[in-house]
Amino acid sequence: DTFMIVADIVHAVDLQLPNPDIGVVYDKDGAEAAQSRKRVLDMLATDNIPCSGGHFLSPGIGRIRRAGTGYRFHSEA
């Protein structure tokens, strides 16, 4: 089975999932961070991989789904 910890790819779940282009001050290269975030979120949604991250609010285990031009987190806990 597969499970991914997204770590700091997403800092602000409620902002960055709907709009993965939104960065945070900790992104050293904003464009590269957005590109990486979109690539990982797309992989999680496409492959239906369960995930969690240090900045996901409780319950913080679930799956990423596409929602419009962004994504949503669906908790499984």
C-alpha cells in the first residue's frame, strides 16, 4: 500500500488546495514551489493516494480530490 506525507508542500490547506499557486513566505522560489505543489497534488488526486501533512488539521488523514481548478482534502478519519 502507498501513503504520502506531504510535509511542507502545503502550509495553508484552506488556501493552497483550492489555489495551489498561493505561496508562503517559506517558499524560497515561489514559482518552483507552486509547480511542485501542483505536481504532487495532481499525483495524489490521479493515483488516489491517501496522505497527510504536518499542516493538515485534525483529522488529518485523507485523500486529495480535484475541485474546479484546484483541489480539496477529504478526511478519512
